[in-house]
Amino acid sequence: MTNDFDQIASRLAACNLPTFDVTGRAPAAVALVLRQGSDGMEMLFIQRATHELDPWSGHLAFPGGRLEQGEEPRQAAEREVMEEIGLDLSRACYLGRLTEISGMTLPVRVACFVYGINGSCAAPVPNEEVHSVFWVSLSCLTAPERHVTATVHFDASDHEVPAIQLPQAHTPVLWGLTYRFVVQFLETCCQQSAGR
């Protein structure tokens, strides 16, 4: 498994990505943030705060949100990360981006930008939109036994979905857009298969 920012940047650069197309969909952007931890490379996740007006209320996600008027996707990702968890990505190592993903149930098109940070970066501080922030090792994310089919409740009904069971206690499974970005990243940047 790769654990080097240069290797990750090289693998992301080799991807032939399509132009960001949001025809008929609301544009949004998120940041996939990596750091070197005690167990190897780790990925940052947030659990969104519970809010009745948020369709992703309580879900696991990457920090991010919708683009503002005149904003580029990468600018939006960096702004949202600063607003949601107080992390200044202008000081981070920009590694590249993943292929955009469209929502399955909501009309949104999301861009994902990948960053590496070092130990000198300030610890994330969540705002009112975020319940918690935590890190998960890539070795955990690639472990086959953590890739499951789970029942989730969304859009007033239950759905059987591919998901990852993270090691953090009392957190929901990782599924949906964020799951799809994680699998795309692991398949692109890790030598070991991501499972599903």
C-alpha cells in the first residue's frame, strides 16, 4: 500500500478526469485529507451534526459543501474545510483530485480534492455543522472484513447499500457519496484492492 504523498500525487495525476459538468445538478466540493499517523497513512472524516433540514444529517462525510456564486470547486472545498473544521488547506500539500460523483437520490454533483498535511497543522476544530472529526488508517479502510452490505434509512425509506464499518464506536457506517470517493481513492492510490 502506498504511504507517500508523492506516490499518491503521481497516481492521481495519471487519471484522465472528465471536465466538471454540473448540468441540472447543484455543484459541490469536498476535501479528502490525509496525514501520516502511527499506523501509517490516515484519512480524515467528519460526522455531520443532527439537523432536520440537512439531508445528510448525522452521516459520515468529508468536509465540504456547495459552491458559492463565482467560486471554483477547489476554492469551495478549501473554504468549507476552514468553516467546518478550522483546517487551513492553503498550508497543505495539494495532491490532486478524484473523478466527480453525482448523487444517486439528490441532484448534486460533487468534486473531491485530495490533500496531505503534516503534524505541524493545527488540530481540526468542528463548528456547529459537525458533530465530530476523526482519522481512520488506510489499512483499516482496505480491510475486506470492514466492507459490508448495510441497511440505511434515507429519503423516508430503508436501503441496502455497500458500506464500510469504521472502527470508531457509536458511528454509522460509511456509505453513499463518501463511500464511493473512498473506494475510488483506494483503487487509484493503493496497491491493495479496496474490496467491493
